[in-house]
Amino acid sequence: MKTDENKITIENVTKTYGKFKALNNINLEIKEGMFGLLGHNGAGKTTLMKLITALTEPTKGRIIINGFDTKKNKMEIKNIIGFLPQEFSVYPDLTAYEFLDYIAKLNNIRDKNKRSKLIESILNKVNLLHVRDKKIGGFSGGMKRRIGIAQAVIKDPKVLIVDEPTAGLDPEERIRFRTMLVELSQNKIVILSTHIVEDISASCEQIALLDRGTLSYTGTPINFVNKVEGKVWEICTESRKELIDIKNKYSIISMKQTQQGIRVRVLGENLKENSRIKKAVPNLEDGYIYFMENKKEVRKLFRNLFTVAGEEFNRIRKSFLFWVGVILVVFMPLIVNNPIQAGCLCTANSVAYYVFRTTCDLSVIPIVLFINYIFFYDDKTEMNSVIFTQPIESKSYVLGKFLAVFLMYLFLVFLKYVFSFLFLFILKQHRIHQFLF
Ligand SMILES: Nc1ncnc2c1ncn2[C@@H]1O[C@H](COP(=O)(O)OP(=O)(O)O)[C@@H](O)[C@H]1O
Ligand SMILES: [Mg+2]
């Protein structure tokens, strides 16, 4: 089954902790090169990495690395994977050399000379050769991360996984660390997770955006940025008041104090260019904010829509009109038509039939009344003014009300058919479908 090409296939992977879904149906293919996994804290990055390293197992789905299943071939996976965990601390009393020597022995490198050469070359790569005999306990944050990378690459892994390696490093150390990862990524898959866009912008060929356990983007960074083309603007302002206006109207990406005033970078559609408003060339950071905001907006819109629909449905259910509607649709079929035009109490072409039939078809009446009840009532009573000053999109409100009416209509139609069939059944049982009118 083993192939030469390095490849990770993640198929329909779900991971739950109790009832909580930390990852929801993830599908992803990762090929050789640097892969950036981007997401807020709590998005599920560490969870995904622990699944790839076979430290934990998916609740559903499977992960195949170079032909090996992380559930069934744990030892093979350990042989090809190097991992630098997010919370990383090493034995402080060991020197850099002693620690790596220990790890090399665990990797079955028995020959002392071979081990020594390997460790020195790796210490050189991670720029720690000058402190090879110093105790790790005295290392800086950046140096500890580098020793972490060194232990992860001792086995020359096909897949190198580093979980938020730049967290807590100063800007200079971060840049150095990223450069080092790029150097190490030859003929390997390197997966780097981060919540800092800058970490992946220069180095990763492929990226994925994880948001609350679901993937909201996978692809190249260029395509990611293209999604915000034309939506990023820079507005120059000098007044604090205008700044507040801008903040209320648009999503602010960043602000910069300049000689002309404050330059605000925002996300927005269809702004008009003038001396103070200019279209900006988008970057990865803009894309990230756009994706996060956009999802938040859509989520909010739907959540509000269903809240309104639920509340209105409840309100209709308690109204007098609702019970009129129920009586109409329950008793109409008894008197007049039913879905298959038989078993009713009047002949198909009699006057009574037409009268009742028409009345029955007018079961739309309750619907019209409902619409009147929930919309025009609002207008008359100024309830509108109350509702529309709540922090909710008018779209969610109006659609929510329609959804409530529609659900109610479906419910009544359902009742109508249930009772039609029920009456038909009873009438047939008692052989009284010889018509009474
Ligand atoms: N062992 C666990 N038990 C219960 N919940 C967990 C466990 N590990 C992680 N979680 C939850 O899963 C979600 C994703 O966590 P994690 O993968 O650590 O996110 P990230 O690394 O992106 O910050 C979080 O809400 C976290 O609280
Ligand atoms: Mg994490």
C-alpha cells in the first residue's frame, strides 16, 4: 500500500468530546510542502494535529498518511511523523546534546558515531550548536522551540507537525523560526498551525482556515486573498467623530496614525473613491478578517431568523385564529373533498360539493389572516418601531415571520391530509360512502 509520494488524506473526520464537536466532518488532502492551518483559539487546530499524529483517534472518519491508517497502523505512523506540541517543555537538567541523544536512542540509532554526527548536524540546522553543552533549563523561549524542532526532525520524518510554534516568540525570533521551517520542508509535509496570519503569509503553499471545528477555506493563499479583491478600503480621517461613524458602518481591519490623520483600513462594498477614500490592495490578513466576519454575519442572520420564526410560531399557536384554522382543516374533509376524491359525504358534482369544495380551498384564509395578524398588527400598534430598534437585521425579522406563517401552513396542510385519510378510512369501514347529499 505504501507509495513514494508524501500525502495525508483526511476523510469525513469528526472528533467529539462528550457532546461537544471539536471537529465536524473535516475533509482535506495535504501534499508535500508547507501547509498552514489558520484559526482562532479553540478552533480545533490542536485537536486536528493530535489526530494526524495518532495521539488520539477520530470519533468518525479516517486519516491516511502515506497509505497508513492512523487508527490501525500506529507504529508506522510514529516512524514517519515528527511533532512539536503547543505546550512544550523539556527536561531542564539535560543539556541540548544529552536530550537529543536520548531521543535519538529512542529512534533506534544505536551507533554512537552516527548519532553524534546526526545530532551535531541538526543542532547546526536549528542554530543551537554553540550551546550544545548548556542545560535546556536556561534556554530562552525561542531556543526551547528550536530544540523542540530538533527532537522532531531527528528521525528525518516524512511529516513534520508543529503546533503554534511562534506563540510567545518575539518578532525577530518568529521570522527566524519561520525561515528555519521552510528550510526543513524539503521533501516533507510540514504542517504549521497558528492564529497569526503573518506566520503563514510568506511561507505556505497551501492553507486551511478552521473555524469552530469546520473548514471554511482550503486552497492557495492567493485564491484566499482574491476573495476580498475590491472589498478592502483605506479611509483617511482627522476627526474622532467620523472614526466612530466608520466603526459603526464597516469592519475595521487596522488603523494607522499618519501625518494626514488616522488611516483606517476597512472591509466594505461599493464605497466611492475620493481624495480620502482609496481602494486598497488586499492581503492575507484582510482575507482572514473577511472570512471570519462573513461567517459571523451569516450565522447571526440565521440564528435571528430562526429565533423570530420560533417566537412567532408560538404566538400564532396561542391565538384564536389558529384554532379557527385547525377546525376548518379538520372538519372540512369530513364534509367535502379528500385527496382521492372519494368517501366524502356529498356527490362529486352536486351543488353541495362545489360549495364545500370552494370553502375548503379557501383554507388559505387562515394564512392570509395570519399574515395580517403578524404584520399589520405590528404596523397598527407601532410594535414595528419596538422591534426594528432591536439589534437585529430587518431581513431576519421579516423572513422569520414569513417562515413562521409558512410552517404553520405546512402544519395545517399536514393535518388536513391526516384527517382526510382518517375519515376516508372510517367511512369505508362502515360502508357509508354512499353519498348523503
Ligand atoms: N480533551 C478535551 N476535552 C474536552 N474538550 C476539549 C479537549 N481538547 C480540546 N477541547 C475543546 O475543543 C475545542 C478545540 O480545542 P483545540 O483543538 O485545542 O483548539 P485550538 O488548538 O485551535 O486552540 C476547544 O473548545 C476546547 O475547549
Ligand atoms: Mg491549540
